[in-house]
Amino acid sequence: MIQNEILTLIEQKRMELVEIVAKNGLNSAAAIQISKELDSLLNAYNRQKRKQKSASQS
């Protein structure tokens, strides 16, 4: 996945999380699920950044 695509997905998921938390509360099952999905996207972004950094150093 391209970095810009991941950043777009991260922003969408973040906005979704804000809406879910406002409606259902921070500890709701839906908020926890969306938070996990956001974490996965952030981890994917960080992995890609590390790969890119190591490739440019080689």
C-alpha cells in the first residue's frame, strides 16, 4: 500500500473513532474495535516508513 493511501485510511479511521466515541463512549466495544483497526493502520504506516528509510540508506 502506498504511504498516501495509508495516511488517508488513518485519517478516515481516526474520524470514525471520534464519532463512535462521541456516540457510544470510549470503552464501548465499537470504539475498542475501531481503535484496534487504527492501531493496525498506524503500525503498517510505521513499517513502511522504516522500510523506506532502510532502502534509502542502502
